[in-house]
Amino acid sequence: MGLTVKSTVFFFSVLLFFIPVQVFSESQDHLPGIKSKTIEDLIGMTDPAGGTAREKADLLSKGKIAYRQFCIHCHGEQGQGKGKTSPYLYPHSRDMTLGVFKFRSTPSNALPRDEDLYRTIRNGVPGTAMPAWGDVLNDQTLLALVEYIKIFSDRFQLESPDYIMPIGLEPAFDRLSIKKGAVLYRELRCDRCHGKEGERVGFLGQELNDAWGNLSKVYDLRWTELYKRGASSDEVYQTLITGMDGTPMNAYDYVSRDELWHLVHFLQSRYKQQGSALAKMSRTIYSLRVSENLDVFPQAIIWEQAPKAQVKLRSLQSIYKGTNMLTVQSLRNNKKIAFRLQWSDVSPDLAQPGYSRFLDGAALQFVSKSSIQSTYYGMGESNKPVNIWHWRADSSQQVMGREIDSHSMKLDPFREEAVEELNSSGFGTLTVQTLEDQQVQGKGMWRDGKWTVVFIRDLVTDSPFDAQFYAAGKAMIALALWDGALKEKNANKRVSFWQELKFP
Ligand code: HEC
Ligand code: HEC
């Protein structure tokens, strides 16, 4: 008996010793209201024999740190989806407290399995603001995040995830299967929501809400990059058999296997050709050192030397098809640094004097103070400001290969440059720098379906609000695009995560 008491005491002191203090102190302040699912309780629930309790506590505290660094801006302190960024997003960042998830391998209305959450976090949700974290976080961190986000909903303690809905073998993708699929697509009334060929976009109407109280929207199912789960055969099959919980997209688990495959084939027969741009991607942007002068002319020969990085962008609101790839180059000499962006855009949307319209635009974002290692890529955080160089397609930009009514008059007589320098310490805190601090020059040129835009500035300035580029080391850069034709403006834009800018 004495021995048991002793070993229990021993066990608890070991436990206390290994659990980072932070878990105990912070869980009280930051997780009020989550009664039965505080970290302490979770620790208590794990098997006290062996190392599992400690491992789990480690995992949770690791997950918490990562969550606060990468997810809180959108999903909020306690997972209710009310981060500072959420008002600017559509679809809104998810409230996880209901424990309802769209992407599962499990039957409709069941909890997702760990590997489902892992996959969502790793791959992100295409067509929405939810980033693909596998690009920037390692596996261990992703697993810790999976563990941590489960504390937001009681469901994870009350139920266990269900079995995996089997996918089975795909029959031949042939004309007969597509034809049967087309008939089923009409009979099951998929067209009521998705249009005859899956082409419908936009809100479904007042009566169709999702579980989080938002209107439900469909996207063009002919473009594979808009599929949130994925457009491969298995993925579409999985969407149909498990449904997207919380949305009007029900599970078609009562339809026979073969019929589901026919539906998959019908949708796939309508896929549009994918762009080849996705082929190679580098997230590192190298700023090549040259001895020549640098200027704003977008087509200068010197750019042919500069290495190209392909940067993937995510749309924060628009669910229509737009450019999601941006080519970025950088050059510097001993005085200046220049960036050149190129992206495809079928129509140049320029400012015209006299009436407002949606303009094409592009922005570079840097960390303002070189002392800061990182800040939130969505416009910075308080005390961790970012410096933004915002180019807009005003009428001084050059447009070639297309008739458009050109006015040489500038839109804003006080704006000397097509580029404006700003600072921000989080959404809603954007401020334009004073006229004398405006030191970035820029020029855009639209030609044959493509914008080419150059930004140029001195490597080092004397403004405390500016990013500074020192010869050694590296910097962080994030990018954004607006497409006027898609009515993108302000927070409705496409953005990249932080990319590395290196000075070899
Ligand atoms: C820029 C905003 C943003 C950030 C940052 C963000 N998310 Fe999301 N997340 C979203 C949006 C928007 C959705 C909803 C997508 C939808 O409903 O189609 C979402 C959905 C989710 C879902 C639900 C998926 C499902 O099956 O329904 C999970 C889980 C999730 N995010 C986890 C995370 C984690 C973990 C992090 C941090 C590593 C994170 N998110 C960071 C915007 C964000
Ligand atoms: C009541 C309206 C409704 C009906 C009927 C409906 N869907 Fe959907 N479907 C939706 C909505 C809404 C979404 C998007 C949900 C979201 O992203 O929140 C969706 C999404 C999808 C997706 C995209 C999956 C992904 O990875 O993004 C596919 C594929 C799909 N539906 C196929 C079908 C098929 C096939 C049928 C008929 C068997 C069907 N839908 C019937 C409303 C509907």
C-alpha cells in the first residue's frame, strides 16, 4: 500500500516536471468556457502508465504554440473562427467548435479521423484562404496541430471517429460510363445546384445556408483547381460518398458504387484543360547581383539573367477562376534592388479618369524592421509591422497589342508614381507613407495577355518604416494580386505566404 502511494507521488512529480509550465498557466487564461476539454483534463484522460501522457502533453503544447503562431489570425483564440482576418474572408475561416468538418474519409455526420485533419492542414483548402501548411511546417508540427485543434470541440471526447468509407476499384472511364453519369446527374438533381455541366458559380439562394450560418456557394466544377478536396477520381468519389458535412452538399451514400463512379466520370469528362504552369515551383526568390544600372523599364534585357521563382497565390474571397501563379524575379546592384512580377491576365483593367472601376494591381510585402524574424503574412501584426509596395494599373501604364481608349491624364494628380508605399500592423491598419517617404518607383506593361511589372528602390533608406535590404542574409517577401475583371479590390485579392528572398 505504502508502495502504491509512493509510486503515485513519484508519477505525478515526474509528470509535473515534464509538462511545460506554460500549458498550466496559459490554459486558464486563454481557454475559459471550454470546460471538459482543458489540456489538464486531456492529460488526465490519457493512460497514466508509460510515456503516453507526457508525449501527449508535449504534443499539445507544441500544437498550441504553432496554432497561436499560424492559425489564430483566422480561426481565433478558441477555434470559433473569429480571428482578426475572418471578416475579410469568404468562405469565412472555420468555427471548429461544432466539430463539423467538410473533408472526411468517414461517413456523413461522423467525426473526421486524424489523418483527415492532417491532410486538410497539410494541403489547405484550394479556392479558399486556408493555406497549405505542408509547404511551411514539418510533419511533427502538423501532427501537433491535429491534436491541438481537437480540444475546440467536445465531440472529440464524446465520440470516436467512424470507419473509413471504402473507395474500391474505379471502373473504366469510357463513353458509356460518362453517358450513364450524365443521366444520373440529372436524375439526382445535381444540376439544381451545380448547373447542367457543373458550371454554376455563386450563391445558391437565400434558403441554402451552411451549418455555420453562412450562405452556401458553389464554384465551377469544370476547373480542377477549384476542387476543395481534390479532383482526382478517388477524391471526387470520396466527396460524393461522404458528403461535405455542414453544407448543402449531401452524402450520396445510398447510390450504388457503380453509379457513383459514373457520376465521377461525368464530371471529369467536363474538366477543362489544366495550365502547365503548376509544373515547377520554387519558393525561394534569389536576388541576383549585377553591375549594370537598374531602371523601371519592364522589358529591359537585363531581366533575362534573373532566376525565376513561381509563387502560388491563394484567393481570399473570389471563387472564380483567376491567375494563381506569379513569376517573380529580383536583381540588385550596389545601390538599388528591383523586382519584376509577371502574370497572365486576359484583360488589362486600368484606371480611367472620370469613373471608378476595379483595377489590376500587385503588391510586395516585406517585414519593416530587420529585427523581426516573422510576422503574420496577412498584413502584419501589432508591433510587427510590414512595409507594402502597392502597384496599381493607372493610365500611365503601357498597354500593347490591344485597342483600349488611352488617356494620358493621370487618375490622381498628386500621385507621381504608379507605386504607393504603405505600412500595416494587421488588417484594418493600413497607412500610406508621407510623400517624402515614397521612394519606390514602378512601371507596368501589359502585352498579349500578360502583365509585367517592375518595382525598384534603394537597398537602404533612412525611413524607420521601410524594409531594408542588406547585402548579407535573407529577407521575407509576400505577394498579392488583384484582378479588376474579377472585381477584386482591397481585401478581396490573391495572396502568397511568406517566401524567402535570398542574396546569393
Ligand atoms: C488566412 C486564413 C486562415 C488561416 C491562417 C488558417 N486557416 Fe484554416 N481555414 C480557413 C478557411 C477560410 C477555412 C474554410 C474553408 C471552407 O470552408 O471551405 C478553413 C478551414 C479549416 C479547417 C476545416 C476543414 C474541414 O474539413 O472542414 C481546419 C481543420 C483548419 N482550417 C485548420 C487550420 C489550421 C490548423 C491552421 C493553422 C496551421 C489554419 N487552419 C490556418 C482559413 C484559414
Ligand atoms: C442542394 C445543393 C446541391 C446539390 C443537389 C448537389 N450539390 Fe454538390 N455541392 C453543393 C455545394 C454548396 C458545394 C460546395 C460546398 C462548400 O464548398 O462549402 C458542393 C460541392 C460539390 C463538389 C466539390 C467537391 C470539392 O472537392 O470541392 C462536387 C464534386 C459536387 N458538389 C458534386 C455534386 C454531385 C455529383 C451532385 C449530385 C449527385 C451534387 N453535387 C449535388 C451543393 C449541392
